[in-house]
Amino acid sequence: MKVCLTQRLTKVAVALTAVGLAGFLAPAAQADTVRVTVAYYSDQTEPYFKQMAAAFEKANPGDAIQIEMVNWDTLQQKLQTDIAGGSNADLAIIGTRWLLDFVKDDMAEPLDGYMNPAFKNRFIGAFLAPGQISGKTYGLPIAASARALYYNKTTLTKAGFPEGPKTWDDVVAASRKIKAAGGYGFGLQGKEIETDIYWYYSLWTNGGDVVGKNGKSAFASPAGIKAATLYKSMIDQGLTQPGVTNYSREDVQNLFKQGRVSMVISAPFLAKQIKKEAPTLKYGIAPVPMGTSRATYAVTDSMVMFKNSKVKATAWKFLDYLFTKGPRVAFTSNEGFLPTTKEEAAAPQFADADTKAFVNLLPSARFAPTVTGWEDTAKAVSDAMQSVYLGKAKPADALKAASLIADKALGQ
Amino acid sequence: MTRIARRPLTPWLLIVPSFALALFVIGYPLYNIVFQSVHEVSRFGLIRGFCGLDNFRKVFADPIFMASLWRTLWWTLGVVGGTVLVAVPVALILNQDFYGRGVARVIVMLPWSVSLTMTAIVWRWAFNDEYGMVNVTLQRMGLIAAPVHWLATSTLAFPVEILVGILVSVPFTVTIFLGGLSSVPVDIYEAARIDGASGWQQFRKLTLPLLRPFINMAIVLNVIYVFNSFPIIWVMTQGGPSNGTHILVTYLYEQGFRLGKPGEAAAVSLVMLVMLFAITALYLRIQPREGGEA
């Protein structure tokens, strides 16, 4: 018995070694191997990129695409370790807001040399712009999304707003009625990533801005105080879910899916989640409520090419392929993002009311500006909002303090 | 044997390989961290230039850092102190011979077998305002009228995190104590009983002194683990709200991987290393030397 096991183990070991060697030798026989670091958006992401790699390899015999999948949370960490160790991939998906650091450290390859006007013309201009720094294109918009107000049709109809609230006053009025009926009106995010953004909706629509034209912080303004006071007064009147500083973005969205809050501002992917997880929920999508002006937040993720790549030509070929119609439509509809190329936008997959509602908001969309210190600003603002929501600080004082911290980091 | 004794070089040669390996494994990262801490490092880990002690200066000028530093001491004191206070009686009970002891031991050890991150996620859900197990249970029992917002304010969230910290540290500590208790001879208790010692006296005069070296070891090891413990606080509150639950290691992570300041993060980690050394040395120093332990 024992001998038998040993023999079997030996066989397994030999087989494993052979497989290992084959795996090791195979890529060496190829002409070019392009390594691509991609972020995990959903369980669709990896199969998608594997499929793209296979299709590309078939069309370009000899070349190989190697996909490396990382979680968003650890993406920055992985890039950091890879870059510091000189073992970075050839292409990578990054948050567009990191692009500035890439360019500053001379790690990103300018792509203008590879792009002809026809290629450039494939993109929707607003989405290509964030990937450009001082006139050069460094990142191509692989993923894009914008934000809008999701409202519960059932409760909002009862509250007298069947088409959703148009203004912040509507939101307050509707929330009062919903509260009287025993629910929570407006879902307010108060912790973790994008706590700042959730407040910017109110800041922007009240005519304020985060960073001014002089590159310094501009949120500690009358508009900022008005925006913060609006949220705080809603908390105090019980028009939001209680204990807002205990609610991350996902937590608030969950309350919306459960029908407990009636309004929440979120991205297109929430619609996908609702269809899957709460198919009976009747929801509508409306623009972010107006104060004095119209605004929403839009964000892109970029695909960049590393300057130290040794296979730039093949890497570009793969990029070119990814940004043709078929692959784009598949990616964007899989993940529930917004189309970033014109051909893609015309595809029937994006003709539904939900996507249209988001696309219509794009003219008033604000992107996170490509300035250094954006992350520090985000943190300072999030901290300030938390202390306002908790009643620990007055809006004016909290914003003033946050602006001092932000100014130290902005443009440094 | 005698040949080795005659040539004192041999033992040295024998430990050189492992010593060199240890030196490399410990030394290289340490060198790297020191190097990073005195350089300006970009978000993606590229060295931009030498900056002396600037990173340290920036860190010490940050009020959040100073608050986190003090909070780390409270965190360590709370979790380690609480753990030892809970673990001693638990170990004493589990050391008794009773029906179902095996099951009881398994239950106490179970939290150890779950990864820290998973435990933290479970507790994060348990303390959820709306559908968390804790609020629901307390409400059903009629102890609270409305949901308590456990993690919404740091005044409640931090003690909750300390409690979770105690819970996950108990199994390891109980294991150490059980090992210690099994080495305590039974006959001395018999002798003590004959002399008329009460249960409390037996505990104070026999068990505790004999358990002492094990308690010391548990405290030192737990201080090192807890001081550096990241998952509980990061998963439950990410150092918030309003930075009210940051300890040094979560602050470090935020600096390094959220705000993109690896240089400052390296400086913080060196400060932590020095603090750990100091705390451990201080603790070992104030411990009275064990007499007649040989």
C-alpha cells in the first residue's frame, strides 16, 4: 500500500514537473508577450479579458497576452510594488486620478504617436479629456460612469413626485412625507470611499466648486456652507437614515434595494444590481437634484502603457483591438458602465432608458481634476463632513479647517 | 561531542547559514524602510530624492498621527489587559476535569481558526444599525428601544473594536495558560488544602506565581500582535469616523496606500518599531526577576 502510494506520488511529481516545464518554456517560444494588469470590476471582468486575449492571440499568431487580475482595493499597492521592483506589466488599468503621478514619474508612455485622427475620433471627447495631461494623451478611457438619483417609484409616487424630485427642496418635501409614512427619505452616505463625493453633489448643484481656478481649494464657500447645512438639517429632521456615519456607499445602496431609503445617488451599476437582487423594486432614475445649477460626477478609469515596456508595438495593437466596437460593447454592457466610444454608444445594448438617463447627464458632468493632492482633499473633506454629520463641528468651521489641510496638499 | 568542544569554531560555522538567512530576511526590508523614510517617494514607489528627516517632521506635525499614537497605547492596553483578565479564569475552568471539556475547549479555540479579517467582517455586519444581530437581539430582549449606532461615532466604535480584539486574542492566550497550568504539579494543591488554604489563597499563592512566566510571555507576545493589528479596525471603521478610531498601523496604511505617501508611511513604521522595542524592553525591565527558576 505504502509502496503503491509512493509510486503514485512519484508519477504525479513527474507529471507536474513536465507540466511546469512546458508552461515555463511555452511563452519563450512566442514572439511577444504583453502583460496586462487589469482591475476586478465584477465576476465578468476576468472571463472578458481572457476572451479578448484569446481572440487577439488567434488573430496575431505568435503573440501572447498575459492577464493579471487585481482587486481595486489592492491595485495601487500592486502597482506600487511592481513599479518599485521594476517588474511592472506593459499595460495597466489605473484610476485616472493617478495619471498625474505616472506622468510626473515619467512612467507612462504618451500615446499620441500611435494614435491617428481616426482612432482619436472613436472616443466621446468628454471621456478622452481626463486622460490628457498638458496636451498629451497618456490614458485611454476603459471604463466610465456617471451618477444620478435613483428613486423608489412606489414611495415617491405616494409622496407626490412620480417623476422623482427635481430640486433639493423636492427631496426635502418628499422625505418629510416618506418619513411620516414610516420610511427613510434620502439615503446619505457618511463613511469610507466617496463620502466626499456624496457631499460634492450638493456642493456643485448649489453653485460651488471643490478646487478653484487658482488651483486652491474652493469648497469653504457660501455654497459649501449651504450644501453642508442642507445635509445636516436633513439628518436633524430625520429625513435620512439614522446614524449616517455608519453607512458606506454599499450600505446605503443596500438600504435602497431593501426599500428602506427612497432616494440614493449612485452609478449605473446599481441598476444592474437591483435587477438581479431586488427585481420587484420599482425604481426611476432622475438627474442629481438641482439647487441653483445642474451637475453630476463622472469618473473614468484609464488604460496606460508603461514607458519601460519592451513590447510597445504589440501592446498598442492589443489596445487598438480593445477599443474597437465589439470588445467595447461587450465590456461596457457586462460591467454596467457608460459607453466611451461613439460606435459603442450607438449600439442597441445602450438604447435602454437607464443608460440614456445617465448619458443625458454627461454635458453637466464634473470629473475629478487631475491635480496632485486630490486624495488628501478627499480625505480632509470626508473628515469634515463626518464631524458635521455627527454635530461635532459647525459647517463653516469644519470646511475652513478642511480647506487649510487641502491647500497644503493641492498642487504640491 | 569532544571534537566539537575542542574546536569552538564549528558551532559558529553551523549557525552561519541560518544566521545569514535571518539577517537577510530581516535586514533587507529594514534597510529598505529606512531608505524610504529619508527619501521623497512618489505614490508609485519611485524615489524622487533625499529629504533627510522631512518625512518624520511631517508625520509628527500631523495631529492625526499624535492622536493615533495615544490611541494605539489605549488600544494595546485595552486589548492585552482585557485578554489576560478574561483568559486566566477561562484557562482555569478549562483546566478542570468536567464533562464536555473537549467541546468547551473547541468552542473557546474556534475564533482562532477564522481569519482575523473574516471575524472583523462578521462583526461589522453584527453591529450594523438596521439589520445587525447585536441591535436586533438587544431590541428583542427589550434592553434598548431604538437601534444603537455602534460604529457611527468613535466613542462607541472604538470600545466595540477593543472588545472584538479581546475576543480574537483570547484563544491564543488561553492556549499558553493551559500549557502553563499543565506543568503545575497537582500535589502542591493537596498540601495547601491540608494546610487549610482557601481557594482564593491557592490561586493567589500557588497558581498565579507559577503561571507568572506564562502570563509574561502572553503579555509580551500579545503586545506585539495587538500593537500591529490591522484588520479589525480597518475592516470595521477604516480609522473613522472623523479619524476617531485610527491606530498607528491603520494610519500608516492610509498614508502609504490611500494618500500615496510611502515615505511618510515608512517613517511611521520606524516610529512603531522603536515604540514596540521600548514597550517590550520596559516591560521586561519592570518585571521582577524570577528567583530559583532554573
